[in-house]
Amino acid sequence: MVTTDRYNPHEIEPKWQKYWEQIGLLRASEDSGRGKKAYILVMFPYPSGDLHMGHLKNYTMGDVLARWRTQQGYSVLHPFGWDAFGLPAENAALKFGISPADWTFGNIQQSKESLALMGIQYDWSREVTTCTPAYYKWNQWIFLKMYEKGLAYRKKSYVNWDPVEQSVLANEQVIDGRGWRSGALVEKRELEQWYLKITDYAERLLADLDKLPRWPEKVKAMQRAWIGKSVGAEFDFPVKGHAHKIRVFSTRPDTIFGATFMVLAPEHELVARITTPEQKEAVEAYVAATRMKSEVERQREDREKTGVWTGAYAINPANGKEIPIWIADYVLAGYGTGAIMAVPGQDQRDWEFAEKFGLEIIRTVEPPAGWQGQAYTEDGPAINSGFLNGLYVEEAKQKIIAWMEEKGIGQAKVNYRLRDWLISRQRYWGTPIPMIHCDSCGIVPVPYEDLPVVLPTLKDVEDIRPKGKSPLAAHPEFYQCTCPKCGGIAQRDTDTMDTFFDSSWYFLRYTDAHNENLPFDPTKANFWMPVDQYIGGIEHAILHLLYARFFTKFLHDLGLVEAEEPFEGLFTQGMVQGWTDVGEVVLEGQTLRFKNPERRAKLELPETLTLEEAQKSGAELRTHEDGTLHFWKPATMSKSLGNGVMVGPFVREQGADIARITILFAAPPENEMVWTEEGVQGAWRYLNRVYRLVSENLTELKAQSETFEPAELEGAHKALYQKLHQTIKKVTDDLEALRFNTAIAALMELLNALSDYRKEQGVSPVFRHAVLRYVQMLAPFAPHLAEELWHHFHTTSVFHAPWPTLDEEALKADHFELVVQVNGRVRGRTTVSSNASEEEIRRLAKALPNVQQHLEGKEVVKEIYVPKKLLNIVVRG
RNA sequence: GCCGGGAUGGCGGAAUGGUAGACGCUACGGACUUAAAAUCCGUUGCCCGCAAGGGCGUGUGGGUUCGAGUCCCAUUCCCGGCACCA
């Protein structure tokens, strides 16, 4: 036996990292000779500097898949890059006086070191950094293409204004009325801005979700809800005594006979024109009050309905009735036509409004007998509806729409909640919008040959500070230019693009990262696209993933890429949590009171907790060295909480493979995982056992031949061979489904089997065979250790050896354990030969003493035999 | 309210309608050690029993089935998303 040197990651890991660098492992090539490709992609990050284990989880998952596909012989693309434009760089500049570019590139350097320490391998030759002109030139190119196709346009409208970021935001970036990043209450401002016409793609974005079986249902549901398709009709109500008509959208045109009033959004353009002099004051006051209200106030759920009558009447085209026109803020200016016909009988919101203001309610759908509720929104026969009477909702809709079309009043219409994407930002650190404003020619695109419009380096940090308009607007050397059309004096657009523009197509740039003529070469993109497995956080369920799908469809329409969907498989990983000190607590009887309100609030804990509640929540009380009592609980790792386990120190103390196993084994990857010392210990113990299995038997293993005839194996040898192949099947299947935790559990089981075998049988050809296959299967998870162990036996990389193939024959055991049930309860088990006849098996089962006891004096009614598994004897009496 | 997903030991979690609790952690007992750490061996869902064995057990109540954690119906609770979108 060779003396046992200890598993020493610090020696092993740097050595093999260098080796992989040398052999160009995971350097992608469009080598179609391999027959199959795998594009494994993790969402590229904003470069934030030092990384903690929370950042590393999805990169580790991607690395496992990329290495595994390499072993399987795929052409693998596993690239990385940086979503490098954005506000944090500006904020850092303002805080530390360092330029956004220097700060960004410094962070990138730091982050790269962390990735390298973890042994995560990328094709760095395809690295993409969005803040470089080489990249954002193509943002501008794509923007110009969109402009040409009428998909980029300028519009003056009420927009979301984030007072902290001092910039406008897209709808998708406003969560509960607050800026998604700043958390500040968003204001409405009327501004002229650039939009992308994502609404033109609404139907395709919705329909194609059905072509994505490997996406989480929850993400698809969120996108469907965001797109918000609704089918109905759009039609006109004439205003009494005016030439104006009020156009409304309704999903229930069949209820038109029950429309007893109309409601306009306060911002509706007709409001001022139809309001009668008597009502003018009240209406103007209401409109002004609405403007003052924040989005949050307007959306508060318990809000009572409010509104004001305009004094005007409309004519219900179905029955000629005069109905009053109101304004109310429950009708939104931005959806549909900004006006509704109110049908209180069939709409709960209208019901509430009608009740409050004493307006007429007519039911037009017969509710079921005994109906106690208010508005009835379900199906039923039409009543009080003239020629629709008796028809059920669907039929009635069709008939009324046909009638409207015939009368020229309106027609069927599909509406979406999705709005166009506002992409202008009044910030410095982003892609300049490649447009020129000329006094005589109007808006003129920058000619393609003049791209990129380079973002100027601002030397004084004060120049970067947001002031409510773009910092570039203070720099004539940037914006002063000549009009490409007339040659006269003109000004560049001084806004920059939303950084989500950058991330909407970066995965395509990876396929051809250095192309200087096009964003990417279609041939190369077509080789790699679509991404086979995309891994990232659920927070991008709508924003990034919707925009990326939109861009892919647009670029497809331009003929640049065949794929219409960018990501074939999507995986949203759970967060990594760390034990977190919430701060000192004092115990008052059974109640804990927090002494650090800031941290308490950040972790969404109440001011006080009972001891019982604290325990139930999984929290721990720890006495610190100074004698104070602290409240600890797991919380998502973050810089601001200071609870992140930092990659550098951890890897230097413990090792990368240990970190990788800890992350992958602790929980299913889609779940949250809590990083614990115990988990780390478990990972260490496991890898150490693997290491010793080889090192303690090294001489014998090396001397041992690997030739044997599987069919001739018997007893323990056959059992080991069988266990090996069960494991090959399990690990392969689990990797396919990203079930890393159960794959590692299967490897642990096989390790236990190998140790037991070694103790009883010593080193044999099957043992050597199994150990080497073991090392190969370990390789995606703990690559450094696997490579080290592999090189005791081979001179080339473990990642270049073909993934172990499954021997189906091996799975067929010559014996199996028969479970015997009586009336569905297990009463005995016995080992039976696989070629025993069914008759034989029934006889053996009934001969078991305990089974006999349960059969005694009973009549056998039925026997169910599940081959190679179980016999259930059903008895009576 | 609507949509999506859940509920299994002390904990993380396993289980194509066929042995519930794989694998790991924790805890306990033992070996090694002057001792500790590390390592190794064993026990670890609950209850009764010396044991053989038996009973109970996958949020709750029903159902289908020879057999249900798994399928169906109802219900409670938890997590996530959306929420006056006509």
C-alpha cells in the first residue's frame, strides 16, 4: 500500500487550471465534424468586483454542463462577458472620483480572478464587454436597422421618471410604482423619447412561448401576463350634441345593452372638449388631483372609486339611450382607448362605481337562480338585450360584432397590455443613440459608415452627475455635428440607451465576437444558436428575457439568424444564502427586541419576535464574545449585508472543488441553498474519500489490468459492475435534467460500494475499471481532483476521454429482491433468481414464514405480480 | 381576487402507481489517541416489544386502485408573480 498523502487542493488546483489553459479546453470551434453542438450560457453579470458564492452558483452549474458536454464529444460554446454599462459605475465615479471605465475594468479584472480560482472555464477569446465601442457600435447598428423598419420611433408622452436616477424608465423597470433599482417613487413627466415597437411582436412573443417546453412554467406565465392579450371589440359611442365620438375597447361587447354610463380616463383628450361649463370646475379639479397622485396611490387596492360627471351624454348605439359621461381614475389612459362603456351589471368595478354615484344598473346576462352577488361575470343567456336575448356570451359577442361591423360602428379587436419599450436614458454611461437633430431636415440617422458614435471620456466627475437631462447635453464637443443630409449645423441626440438594449443580443455576439462588418456572421450564429441551456436568475423573467426574445425575432426577420427563439432551455437557479447577523437583540420575557433597526428592516423582520416565532423561522440566537445576544438567520448573500462567503479567501483556504461540491450537493439547483460550515465539511469528507480510494491503492491500481469479460463476472464483482452501470445511467440522466444534487448522491453511493468492495475483494480488473469510470464521472463536478487522479493513469485530459457508455446488459441482474405483500402490506422479502418462473416465485413467496402467518386461515382472492419486483397476495377472511 | 409552484424525519432533501425517508448533515454510542482534531465502525421517522414481529406515518378530509407521497375531488397553510388593463 502506498503511504497516504493527504488530499491537497492547493497543490492540485492551480496546476490543472494552468493545464486547461494550455490545452485550450473549452475553446469553442465551429467544428461540425463533431456532429452535435452545445451552447451553454450563463447570464452575463454586471461587473461588481469581488465575487461571493452567491454569484458563483450559476457559473458553476454552467461549467459542469460545459465540461460534461465536452466529455460527450459535443462542440461546446461556453462564453462569458460583462454587462458593463450602467449606473453603479457612475455612482462609483461620483463617490470615489474614479472614471466609470477604470472602475468597470478594475472590477472585471477582479471578477475574472474569482472565476479562475473556481476552475470555471470559458472561451475567453470570445469575451464581450458591452461598454467597449467594438460592442456598442453594433447596438447602434441594430438601432438604425430598427429605425429603418419603423420599429424605433420618437414619441411625446407621459413617461416614468425616476427622481433618484434622474432618468426615465421603461414600464418593465417600474415595480409597484417604484424604480426597480433605486426604489424611488416614480413620477410622471411628459417628454419626447425614443421607443422600440416591441408591441408589433406581441402576438409572436406570446404564441412562441408554447414552443418552449424547456422553460419554467412560471416564467412563461409571467410573460403571458405581461403581454396581456385580450380579445374583444373596439367601437364608437356618439357624444350628444357633438361631432365627437368616443371609441371604447371591450372584451364584452355582448353587454352593450347594459352600458348605462361611460367613463373616460382623466387624461383623455376629449375631456376638455365635452365638459359642460357647469361641470368644468369640478372636472378640472379632478384632473389636476389625478396628476398629483403617485402611481402607488393610484394602484392602492383598497381605494374607493372616485370620479366626476362631465355634464355630457353619449348615445348608446345599441338602444339609443342617453347615458352620462364620467371621468374616473380607475380607467387608465394608456390601455385600450382610454375610455370604457360601463356595464355595472356585468363588471364589478363598474358596479362599485354605479353604486357609489347612484347610476343605473341593468343586468344583460341572466345570473343563475339564487344569485346573491353583485356584478355577474360568468356565462348565461342574454336578457334586456334586444336582438341578443337568449344568446349565450360567445354567440352574443359574435352577433353584436357582426352588427357593429355592418353599421360601421366598430369591429373585433385584440388588445395587449404590453407597451412599447422606452429606451432613452438621461445618463452618461451607456450607448449613445445614433441620431442627429437637424433644424431643417428634422431627425436624421447617423450613416452606418460613421458608426460607432463614441461615448466621450468625461474628465471631470461633476460632468457625470445626473442633472435631469443627459450629461452629454453639456458637451458641445460631443453633440455639435453637421447634418449628414444637408450638411448644416446639427446636434446629436444626447441620450443613451437603456442597458437592457446591450443584453438583448449579446448571446449572438458570442458566436462571432470579433466581427467588424456585422454584429455577427449568420453562418456562425446558425451553427451555435439557439442557446441549448441558459442559466440565470428569475429576476429577469420579464425584462431581459422578453427583450432578448424580441431582438432575436427582429434579427431573424432581418435574415441574420434562423432561430426565432434565443433560448431553447431556461433554468432559473435558486439563491445562495449565508448565515447573517441581524444584530444584537434583548430578551424581554419571551419577546426579542432588535437593537439594529436598519438591518432588521432590511431582512424584513418585525420589530419584536417571540422566542417561539424566532425558532420556528429557522433563526438562531448566538452569544457573541462581548456577551451580547445576536440574532442570526440565513439570508441571500449580498454585499450590503456582508454575509457573502468570498470566493478568493474560501478557495485559498479550502479549495475550489470543495466549494463546487458544496454548492451543487446542498439542494436542488432551483431551490435556495444555505451555505453552511457543515455542508463544506461534508464536501471535504467526500472528496477526501475519493482521493484516498485512489491514492491508497495507487500502486496496485496501476499494476492491475483492466481487461475482463463482463458476462463472466460473478458475485461481488458482478454486483460492483452492475452498480457502476446503474450509476452511469443515473448520473447521465441527472446531468441531462440539471439534477446535480442527485447525481452527486449517486456518485457517493458508488463510492461507498467501491470502498466496501475494496475491503472485501481487494484491487481487481473490475475495480480498476470502475475507479477510472468513477473519476470520469466526477470530472464535471470536481474537475481538478478528477484531472489529478486521471493523470495517474493517462497522459491526456480526462475531459478528452469519452464519457462512460452504458452497458444495458449490466443492468440486468441475475438475482433480485422480491417484495412480498399481503393485502398491500409488506410481509416479507426474499432473494430470487432472475430466471425463476413466475410459478416458482409465487411458491417461494408463500413459503416465507411471516407470509404464511398472514395467509393462515384466509382465502387467496387474487395475486398481482410485478415482474422482478413484487408480489401482492390479496386475501379475504 | 387571479395565475404559477409547494407542504415528506431534528435539518437539506430522495422516491417511472409497486420496499417511503436514497445521499448528506446533525445528534448519540464505539474504535484509534496521553488527549483533542481528523479518520473509521455503528445507531438515528414515531410508538409497543427482550426478540421475532406488530401498529402508526408524506398538511387535512374524501375517492379511484390489489396497492397512492405519486392519480382524482375538496380543503388548509406556505412561497413566488400579477392585480381597477375594461
